[in-house]
Amino acid sequence: MASIDRRDFLKLVGAGGVGTGAGFMLREAIKHPVENLVPYPVPPEDFSPGIATWYNTVCSMCSAGCGITVRTREGRAKKIEGNPSHPVSQGRLCARGQAGLQVLYNPDRVTTPLQQTGERGSGDWLPLTWTEGLSQISGRLGELRSSGQGGAVCLLSEGQRGHMHGLFEQFMANIGSDRLVYYDYDHPHPLLAAMNRLFGTSELPYFDLGNTDYLVSFGADYLGSWLSPVHHGLGFGRSRQGRDHHRGRFVQIEPRMTLSGAAADEWIAAIPGTEGIIALAMANRIVSQGGYQGDDADAWAAALEPYSADAVAEQTGVAAETIARVADTFAGTGPSLAIGGDGAGRHSNGVDALTAITALNYLAGNLGIEGGLIFNPEPVAGQGAAARHASYRSMLELAEDAREGRIQVLIVNQANPVFTMPAAAGIGEALARIPLIVSLSSFMDETTAMADLILPSHTYLEAWGDDFPEPGVGFRAGAISQPVVSPLYDTRDTGDTLLAVAAAVNPDGALTAATTEEYLREQWRAIFERDAPTEEGTAQAQEAIAAETVEAAAEVVAQAAPEDDAAADAPANAEAAVAQVAPAEGAVATNPDPAGWMPDAFDEFWNSLLRAGVWGENTRAEQGPVTVDASVIDAIGVDAPEFAGSSETYPFILQPYLSLNMHDGSGANLPWMQELPDPLTSVVYGSWLEINPETARELGLRDGDLVDVESPQGTISVPVLTFPAIMPNVVAMPVGQGHSEFGRYASGRGANPIEILAPQVEPETGSLAWNATRVRLNPTGRRANLVRTSGLSRDLGRGIIQTTATGEAEEHASTKLRSIPITVEPA
Amino acid sequence: MSFIDDFLASWREYREPGYYDGFDYHWTMSVDLDRCTGCGACITACQAENNIPIVGEDAIARGREMQWIRIEKYWEGEFPDVKLRFIPMLCQHCDAAPCETVCPVSATYHNQDGLNAQVYNRCIGTRSCAVYCPYEVRYFNYNNHHWDAPLEQQLNPDVSVREKGVMEKCSFCIQRIRQAKDVAKDEGRRVQDGDVQPACVQTCPTEALVFGDQNDPDSRVSQTMNDERAYHVLEELNTAPSVVYLRKVETDAV
Amino acid sequence: MPSDARPQELTYADVNRDVVRSLVETGSKYYITLACSIGVMLTCFFFPWFYQLYYGIGAAGVNHPSVWGTYLASFIFWIGLSHSGTLLSCVLHITNSEWRKAMYRSAEAMTLFSLCVAAMMVMVHVGRPWFIHWAVPYPNQMEMWPNFRSPLMFDVMAITTYLTGSTIFIYMGSIPDFAAVRDRTTGWRHHMYVVLSLGWRGTDLEWHRLRWAYTFLAVLIIPLAVSVHSIVSWDFALSIVPALHQTIFAPYFVVGAIYSGTAGIVTVMYFLRKYMNFEQYITKVHFDNLGKLLLVLSLIWTYINIVELFTGWYGGTSGEIEALRYRLFGYYAPLYWEMILFCAVAPLLMISKRFRTSFVPMLILSILINIGMYTERFLIVGTSLSRQYLPDAWGLYVPSLVELSIIVGSVAMFITLFLIFVKIFPSVSIYEVKETLPEPEPDTTTGEPEWQPTH
Amino acid sequence: MATHALGLFETPSEALAAAGELKGSGFGQPSVISPIPLETAEEVLGEKKSVIKRFTFFGALFGGLGGFALAAGTAVLYVHPTGGRPIITWPPFLIITYEMTILFGILATVIGFLVSARFPAFRDRIYVPEAAVDKFAVAVPCEDRGVFEKAEAILRGAGAGEVREVTE
């Protein structure tokens, strides 16, 4: 054994120390975070570990009302799929629907009732118990009601449908107020007005894209954000390639290419606001060429006389030949379909334009036929909801009432007008005058941030509800929305909150249900009893009812997709869907004493309804011959659009469009939506201003240059992005970003174009003409971080996306896909 | 000399270039470009199903997006005669995959279902597979990813969460395939057409994506492969992809 | 003493004295330099690397299309630098070049240490270096073996072999010198050299065996060295990335490697000569010859570059053209033209003998060449990967601070290793230098040895 | 314990001449200890045969076969189809084979060198440190004193500056 002296010892200790230190650092550098595996000593009753449970419910990420199926594992929601039995979604879902899970599991939810202790907007929140919170609001409402000022209570909510609308109405009746206001930025007021004017109906029609042969869309981004994108997508796919040797063709007329424009076979750039004029020119062509042979053809010809293709060519920016060609094809192809959407409807001439566009369907004989425009029957529940939808003008009235002190209490439910209304409306300042603002929202959005009291609601995956989709699918259909997980936080079902408040304020009122679930059951019992077979109680009858529900769902699917391959399998699909949700049965059968339980027929119906998630009536609306009133025909015409701001000072027309990801901004707090590249620009996490490349070159702007977009009403800063498919005098910007509140993912990101919109309204409906603001661009000389996921979006002749022309199948037969033998003789 | 015979027999077997004729299943996807609208539902569906992390704005700005399926877009022409075409790009599960041969540790290989499998635990992060992949559909974990609580409660327990230094890519939702195979095995049958769909296929609103077994001549995907519009992206590279694209139909005058 | 011819007064004993002096006499300058280089190595290499281990490869600038970055460029660079040493030494040994003898030891050391640094770069490059051993074929509990079809596995095998071969080659050539040094030293050094010299005496039998073994090794190592850089090139060329998938890549890399390695030798020679007092050993002859070699190599390298451009352009596929366009005129175009200037244009100066025999200009040129060659490697990695088949997936790769720091740190690591080497290995071969001296004349004896025999 | 006569010479030619003379005078095999390899030693002391080349050859052969066996064997042991290649893929495996050939060739050469030159040898052997500098020593085994003197005479006659008696 060698002797070690002190020096050696110290050296060794030093070396060892350094080595250990380095090793420790290395170890620290590469180690995994510790995670604990939590066993289930007492397994919960309502699920089996390792087995997925599926619950059917309804998506509420937008107003389309898709049926969804949520996969849960160990009591947690894992994945959302479309409900295959639901007629709207038919097993499909859009990106926003998929991201619903991040609404549920959003880190920025309001987790408990809160009271504002500082000034409004100061963000000093004091957590409360529900008892305290409810007693605060009930106390105030009780005071108002007893003093006969119940009418000073306003409930401002996102749009409600079905029996939830009924609940809201009854709640307001209980309080003694008529101020129930629904506010959605994109509520289709102009389209409803146009439908009403032409056909006297107050329902949105069903556009049967799946069976149409020729679709002309005037600014309707039917695949992106317009009405029911998933269902339109289904129709689009089936029309395109779902039918044997029979491919539907799509035309899009709009100033800036939307997702639907990109999908279209032909994209026609038109000057903003002139879509209706183009439609009239098409109508003129159809009538003058004898394409319309109705009794009132002369009236039409007279009304359309000023709108010849040649006359409007310059005004609309669309060549007369193009208009004539599209019109001829439209009239000569059957069934064809003309739809007009937000792009055309959000102008000063919006209702006139949509009337003109919808009238094309009348002239081409597309009403009530497959592949055309089908009228929807009145929904089973929720009548009158449409009347509650506030337009921009009625919101201004509300604001005025608030300023005048006519509103004492404002209850806000998920609506966010502070974000989705122009600054010019002054809504924020008006709301600030209201003495008490109570928010039922799940998130701290801009409007909720102004509240005095927050009574947070469940998200839709924790809550009860039901839905009768609008636009419907041509027949009556509905779906139940049920909780798929137990509530994450100390939040409440909106309905439960309202019921509790109503009970406290007016114990003798008509609202007697204790919970939303109970309320819904009672409402559905009415539907059941209307439809139920007479003899009840026998096992056979129960089975029949259950089977009937399934069958109805199956028929619904079959009907919605009559020509698709999948249609034949639809009943099987529906059955499979029910089979799939079978494990959920344990979760919904809540009878405490199974042995002594004799389910009545309604229980059976209710259970199978929950399982299938969908209910339908296999009936179409009775469709007599449709006539258009002579006065309507006489009055038909579209004025030139009016824009706020002069074209000299403000050379560009701003087109704020609903973002596919964020919609009207309600999706901005979902990280998946922030991270989903915008389809047309590949931008993530931000706002941008689309501008024609040629215009950008003239202005000396490059991608990412920050410009101030100045309208007569204000200025926002946003980076420029050249966009090849936009008219030179138009700039476009997505709505959705620019939140000042709304959680970590949304706040302080991008800019909100709604902010600078001029208060330009469509005169008939009073809805905001959001495409009618002119702006100018002031380069700031600064650059902004424009994050995109794409490189070069030109394929340089590499044939990455190959195309073929219809009717050239023989030519391509030779290049048919070979099963490539693996000829890589080694390496 | 049975030993020599055995030797020669196995030698011949191991010298067989394809080695794929005997796939149990040959999972294949077809993408109808005439139906695809580029809406991106597949991207989010995939992100939800496969625990794909939220990488954040900074990471994407540095080119580190993490989406197993992405929509590539290509403009054609200039205003006003301009077209925008989309193509979903995901792992092509090539039968002659360049990425497989380059991995020094066999972290990626071809499995008996014709899938290009990625074994996360085996990966040492040389990233050469991503270089060799001409479709650029392999994504690397540049760092550990974090889910703000309670977002992690959404994570799919059937799919592992990948750590830093590991390559990942589309698996055709192998966890779903596995489950379908288990069910089929319990029932003593083969997996039938329609039994299994990856998340992207399931959600696609326009039904542009079709998934199935190429070995089954009656499956929908086999039929689409016989469509005259079928082609492979970068066919000239002879990677024998398992993703088939159907040409977009474009008519000039409507 | 700058003169062409070796001074006549240099004797065998002088050689021993000078070399031993270089080993045992250590000035404070040496320690300061060593401390600095160790300091730089720790702060610029290990600290950022540990950070990267903690954070993940994301600490580097690599991204989606360009998943490879400067680490791999550094890897090729160091492998390339390793090429001249042993390879040149072997070739010159076999062709019996006299001028090789004074410089080959340090050239081989360069090989060895740049290989070590290259191996470290692999560790830095991979995402999970704690599992790097999975790339080594050894029986394991997982019953998993590496994939021998992978070009990266070729790398593992080739570099292991090359490292082993180079180590053995430099060691075997040093055995007689260890023996010579053994007799002059005391203390721990003596014990070390006793072991290292294996009991070498210098008998005719031992010399004979050494010569044979050495020659065999040289013969084996030449093709090995060629294969090593060919294989490194195949990491790229066996991919189907446009501008990387090139048949010419293997010779291109080999030539490039020898080129940068030779330039590296010039650099090292300069510093050895200047700071280790080997003026009498490393002379203008060496710089002249190395200069000629460099000139030839630069011409071949330029030629291959032109061929690469031409074939790429002539091929005319969109992928190749775009890759070329990006390299020549894209984001990194300034670097490309810098490379051309440093590696193709500047070396033409060496046509002049006066230039070749001027030490400082040669030093500067040699450093420029290596900067240019590093740029070449960077461009290969950094520009090709960002321009592949799908334009929508194109991107831009910019190295991060961590990467730049690690590049600096790796140079410091090389210097550190080299500084340690010069104090352990006789950095000029004693016996081979003696071979070049005239045989001792009877009247030039040095008399009694000044050392004490140790056994 | 053999005694050796060891003469120190200034020049290699003297030393070689002495060695030649010793060899010619019936002494045992003389060995020349020199600071540099002497090309002409073999001419004087007779040709030497080395076994190193056999080591190299068989080492390389082993490496080559082993290399291929390693690549092919492990591929077969755990079948992992990649890239549509056969399981036993010739060309890449040949590269492995090539590298292993060289690796084992080198290793065997080293072993051959060590064996044939009888290294490592840490016991005391005939050695003069001067021979590592600039002296050339000739050593020849001597059974007894008489033989030593005879050898010494020859050595001195050939020009040895110094003759030592060393034992091994």
C-alpha cells in the first residue's frame, strides 16, 4: 500500500471533488423530472382504468352545433370526434372543434366565484363561495324586482338555442325583465332578413352542397367560418368526388381569396360590396336568355333591366363575359346553388345583395330540391331565439340605455362585446355606467374583466344543454349536450346558476327545476310524449323506443348523405355509434336502487338519447310551390356599397374576416389554435395584414414590415403580408387576435381589426357592415415578428401537387399508380 | 448436408430484397387533393391524439414547429389568375424508406404492418433520419416540452410523451391500429376495412383522407389506389410511399 | 537560425538534448497558455455543452429542415484536420521522404487530437449522448444491435479504427524516442517513460521488427484514412438531399480533408518551431514542401468544386439548381465567396517560392485555409438541408451562441490536448531526425554522457 | 546469466565492421545497439525473417471474416427490416468488413511486433544509454573471461572507444 502524503491526499480530494461535481452536473443535466404513479386503491365507480368511455354531446365552439363524441379515460376527456350519428357533423369535426378540450383544460379558466374589490378593471379579485356570490346577485335582483324595477336587469349572452333559450327566457320572465339580449359577432342577420324578404321564412335554409352540381358562392367562406363549415365540408367532398363520374363545380366570387375560394374551381375577384350587383347581372342574363320561364318572368326582367352584365362589369371589376358564362352555367346546370355570405352581406347593401344572390336560386329552380336550397322546418324548441339576437344597432341602444341609467344589473354570459364591437360603439364605456355587472363566463375576457362579480360557468364539456342546429339539415334534428367529465373547478352550470338565482328571487315563479338536467328532462318529456307510442311500460315498447331513437339517428345520417357510399352503411354507423357509447350507460343510469327500479318509457328514451347523443324526425318541411311577392321583385336592386372614409384619404378597403382558428376571437386562448397555421398564410401566433404583392411593391413594403392601419375611427399596428389573391385596393385582416385579456395565450398578441371599424351599418337589419371601412397604411419603418411555418409557397415546377383535367381519364390511365416493386437492389 | 441446405435456404431468405411481401397488413392512406380544402382539422386532431407538444411562438419562429401532419400550400400564377393548392404532408411510411437505413441504432424500422415505426426509447437523436427523409416529416424534440396545468390532463395515455433529444413523426396512429388488431384477434378475425382510422382521417370534414389495408383488395383505400388520379409525391425518388395522393381536378373554364 | 540547409554543427547529442529539453523544461509561458486554453475549454465548451444537455439540442440553432448544424460541420472539420497527420506521415514514410521526419510526430498528434475532438463533437451533436453507447456493437440485455446498414455506423466503425490505428502508429513510432527520453529523465516522468518505452534498447533485431511493423501499419492506414473521410462524406452523399447526393463527394471530402489537414500542419509547425525552439529542425524546407503540397491540393479542391457546380447545373433539376442558387447567391452567399477566396484564390500565392519559405505569411495563409475549409463544411450542412424537395418546408438555419461558443471551445480543447502532448511525447522524432544527420565523425564525439545511467 | 562484451563505437560503420568481424570469428550472434536504425545491419549480421506479416495477414483475415459475420450475424439475430433492403445487405456490410479488416490487421501487427521483438521487457538487459544518443554499441555473448578478452580485442581493434563487460 503506497503511502499517501497530505499533498497527494488534497490533490485526490480536489480531483475527486471536481469529478464528482462534473458528474453531478452531467447527471443533473440529463435527468428526468420525477413523476409519481398514483395507484387507485379504491377505483372510482364510473370508469374502469384503462378502458375508454365515450360520451356524446354537442360542440359549442361555434354556432353550427355539430354533434361530438368525447373519449374519456380515467375520468378525463382525451379526444373529441364528430358524432357519426349526428346529421351535421356525421363523424367529422373541424380544427376548432378538436380544440374544445383546451377550453375544458385551459389553464386560464376562472376557477371560483370572484368579486372585484378594487376599481373596475383593476384585476383585484377576491375569491368567494358560491353561497356568497349567489346571495349577492339574488339580493340585488330581489330588490329590483320587488321595487318593480325588474326591467332594469339585462342578460347579455352568447346565442342560445333549444331549451336553453327557453330557460333563459323563463329566467328573465321570473325577474320581470324583457332585456334578454344575445350577441354574436357573426350572427347572420342579413341572410335571415333576405330569406324573410324573399320567402317569408325566419329560418336559415339548408344549402345542400353535397348534391349540387354547380355552386356559386358570393363571399361565403362556407368551408372556413360561415354557418356550418364541417357540414359544408362534407357536402363539398361528396359533391367533388363522392359521386361516380359526377363532379360538382364550385365558383367563388369575392375580393380576397378565402379558404373556400382556394378550394373553388374558379375564383373570381370582385370589388367589395358588388357581389349583389353581380348576382343581379347573372339574374338578368338568366332571365333575358330565357333561362327562367316562371309566370313572373316579366316582372323579373323589368326589375333586372338596369343590371346587364356589360353595365356592371366596370363597377364590379368582373368581365361581362365571365358573368354571362357563370350565369349560363348556373342556369344550365341542375341542381345549382348560389350562396351569399359574410363577404357579401356585411356591406351597406348587405340585405339587398343577399336577396339578389338568394333569388338566383329561385330563378334557376333550385328551391326545395336536392342539391339546391332546402327550407328548414321550424325547430322543435328555442323558437324566438333569433329575435333576441342583437344587431349592432340594438347593441348601441343597449349602450344608450346603460348610459342613461336604465340598466341596473347586467348579467353577461360568455358574450364579449367589448372585444367584438368597434371602439366607435363605446360599449366598454357604456357598460362601465351599469352599477352591477355580473359575469357568468368561464374565462377572464375583456367584458368579464369589467365585471363586479364573476360566477364562473362550466365549460360546455362539463355542462348540460341541448341544441337544435341552425341552419338545420332540412329536417328536424336535435342533440343533447351532457357533461363528459366531472367539473374541474368550483364552477357551475350556467343553467344551474340561473335556476338558483331565479328560485331565490322569485320562489313562486315558473322555473321549478332544481338543476339544468332536471329542466331538460322535463322539456324532453314533452317531446317524448308528443311522439311516444300509446302503450307504455312494457319491455317491448321500451326497446322499440330505444330502437326508434337509434333508427331516427340513422335515418338522419342516411338522409343527409343520400348519394355517398357511406350512406348505405349509415344505419350500421349509427348502431355502431350507440354500441360505442354503450359503456357510458353506467354513468348515466343514476337510479340509486336498481333492484326496485322500474324504468318508465321516458327514462329509457332519455337514456338512449344520451347514448346516441342525437334525436331526429324523419320529415322534411312541407314544401309547396314557392312564390316571391311581386313587391319584392319590383324592389329588387342593389345600390353601390357605401364606405366609411373617402377613397382619397383612405385608399384601401379593409376586409376583416373571421379567422378559421380563432373565429371571432373566442378561440384565441387555445394554444392549439394559436399554433395551427392559418391555411392561406401559414401564420401562427399573430395578426397580419394581407396586401396584394403588386401594391406592396409600390408602397415599398415587405413581409413583416409593421404598418399603422388607420381608419377614420382609429389606428392599429400590424405586420404586412403579401397575399397573391387579393384585389389591389383591398387589404384584409383576420379577426381573433388583439386581446387585452383572455389568458396567457391570447392576451397581448396581434391586433384586433374590429377595433378600428367605422360604425357603418346595414340599414334594414342594423347589423354592422364590417367590410365597409376604408383605411390607409402608414409604414412605421419597423419590422414585426411574423411567424410562419411555411418556406416558399411556390412549387417551382416540381409537380408536388399534381393536377388533372376532368375528362382526361384515358390520358392518365397510363400513368396509373404502379405498385412499385422494391428495386433497391441493396444500398 | 442439411446444415448447408439450411444455411443456403436462410441465406436466400435474408438476401430477398423486398422482405415485405409477407406483411400482415399494409396500412395505406390516400389523400384526395380534389377534396382537401386545407382547413387544418387533421393537424389539430393529430395534435390532440398524439400528445404533440405546444412548442410556443419562439420555437416556431426558429423553425421548430411540431405537427406530424402539416398542410403545405403552393400558389400558382399571379393575381387575378391565381390558384392556391393544398397538400397534406405526413410520414409517407415508405416501403423503401431512406430514413430507416440511416439510423445507426435501428430506432426506426419497418414493422410487420408495413408501418415505418419510430422507437422513441431507442433513439439517440442523431437526426440523420430527418435529413434523409425527402418529405421532411420527421420532427425533433429540441427540448423537453411543458404543458401548462391542467392541459396535461388531456394527454392521451395510449401514446408516450417524448423527451428531449428524440425524433418523432406520424405513426398512422399505431395505438389505434394496435387496439383494432387486439379486438380483431379477440374475435378471431382480421381487421376489417373501417375498423381503424387515424385521428386525421376520422376528423377530415371533406373525407379527403381514406385509410385502410392495401392487402385487402376490397378496402376503400385499395380502390383509391387504382384510381387513375393516384400518384405518389416525389415518385422519382422511388421511396415506395404508403400514402397515395389523388390528383386535384382542375378545369380551366367552368 | 533561418537557413535552408540544416546546420552542420547539429549533432546526435544535440537532438537528444533539444528534444528532452522541450519535454522537461517548462516555462511560465507554457503554463499560462495551458491554463488559458483549459479555461477557454471549460467555459466555452463544457459549460455550454452541459447547458445543452440540460436544455436539449434546442440550445443550438438547428430547426426543422436543417436538423444538422455546426456540430456536424465541426465534426467533419476535425475529422478532416486529422487527415493529414497520419495519412501524410504514412505516405511519406512509404515513399521515404526525408523532410517528413522532423514533422511527422506532431502531425500525427494532430490527427489523434483532432479525432478526439471530433469524437466529442459527435457527443455534442446527438440528442441523447447518454445513450451514445447504443451505437457500439456489444452484446446487451436488450438484444439490440446497431444497424450496420447505416452510414453513421460506418462512421462509428471507421473512426474507431482510425483512432486506434493512429494511436498505435504514433505510439509505435515513438517507442525508440521514449527509450531515449527515459534515460534522461527522473521521477514520475522516468517511470512513465520506462513503461511507455516497453524496454526498448535499440538492438538491430528491434529496429528490424519496428521497421516492418511500422511499414505494415503505414500500408494499412493509408487506405483506412481514405476510407474514413469517404465514409464521412457518405453521411451526406448517401442521403437523397439535393446537392448532397453526389458521387464526387467521397473524393471531394478526402481531398478537402488532406487540404485542411496539411494547412493545419503548417500552423502547428509554425508554433512548434517558434515556441518549442525547434528552429533548427523545422526549416524552410518543410514550409516549402508543405507549400507545394498545399498548392497542389488547393488546385484539386478547386477543380472538384467546379465539377460539383457544373454537374449540379448541368443536371438541371429544380432541386439541384435551387440548392446551387441558394449556396452561391442565398443567405450564406458571403460565406461561400469567402470560402472561394480563402481556399481557391489565396493559396495561389504559394506559386511563389518566396511566399512558401516565409513563415508568417504561410502561417496566416494556413489559418485562412482552415477558416475557409470550416466554412465549406458549414455550407454543406447549413445550406443544403434548408433547400430540399418541398419548397414549403424550406427554412433558414442560423447557429446559436451556444454553437459558436462550442466551436471556440473545441479549438481550445485541441490546443489543450496538444499542449499536454508536447510535454509527454517528443514532438520531434529523435531517431528519425538523427537519420537525416550525417553520420557521426570520430572527431565529433561529445565525450562522457552527462546523464546517469539508470540501470 | 550470460556475460556480454559490449563495445561502444562512434560511428555505425565501425560498429558494423566490428559486429561482422565478431560474427566471422565464431562468436555467438552479436547484436548492434544503435540510436538510429542501421539499414546495412542485415547485410552484416545476416538476413532476418519476421513473423509480423503473418500476424498482419491473419489478423486482417480474422477481422474481415469477423466483420462480415458481425454485421450479417447481428442483422439475422434480430431481424429489423429497414428501407426495403434485404436483411443481409452486401455493400454496406462490405464497408464494415473493410474497416474491421484494417482494425484487426493493425491490432495483429502490433501484437506481432510485440511478440517478435519480445516486448514489453522490463527486466534488465544488455543496454547502454549512450546508444540511445550517439554511440553505436556492439554486444556479443561471452561464455568466460577468455572469450571476453578475445571479443574485447576485436572490438577495440575495430575502433571501439570503450569496451564494457555487462551481464544480462
